[in-house]
Amino acid sequence: MTIGLTPYLQFPGTAREALDFYHAVLGGELDTSTYAEGMGEEGETKDLIMHGSLYVDRGTHIMASDLPPGMEGNGFGTMALSSSGDSTEENGRLEQWWEGLSDGATVNLPLETAPWGDKFGQLTDRFGVSWMFNIAASAS
């Protein structure tokens, strides 16, 4: 049995835009439901995302929702992506994702060869979510 870790991001009303952006960059299958669809809400929350799920590949899954007005979140957290070093295709995909997520982002550490030999970089995307990339050197 394999256990997967799935980050769940909470947004202040921008979950749809963020999920659409991640879907465009990462690919996969996106499914969303609004508060109106899931709970019958009719007020200001009706069009906000109650639950969003982006399945990219086995082991790569992002879930997200909008926080209703007045509800405090605990921050976005950090998304960490790394390759195993077994596949140049895997490394290439991570480099494409870095390029896509860099659009409108603040690059905190450029994606460069780190002292341990892998490519490593950190950015904060245009929605305020922090991403770390570690691309293994062995398949580079």
C-alpha cells in the first residue's frame, strides 16, 4: 500500500483562479464544486469553491477551497516537488512546471545547481503559495 500526501490549500476567494492556473501548468484532471452546488448556499459564498481537486498523476494531487468571509485560514503552506533521479522525463516535467509556475511569481531562489548537486529553487506564485523544487542530478 502506498500512502500519498495531498496538500489542501485555502484561498480568500481566489481558489477557482488558482486551480485553473495550476491545471493549465500541471495538467491533470480538475474537479470543483461551489458552496451552492455542495451545500445549497445562496448568499455571497454561493459561487466560491467549497471543494476543488486536481489529480495530476499518481502521487500528485492538490485540493483547495475558498474560505467563507470571516473565516480565518492558517496560511497556504509550502508545496514541495522533487524528482527521484531515475528519469530525465520526470526532471523535464518538473522544469516545465517551474517555468509555468514562475509566471507572475516571486522567485525566492532561482532554479540552479545546489551544493548537493541537484537543481533547487523556491518561488512564491502569484497567489501567495510557496513552492520548492528539487530536481535530482543523477538523471540530468
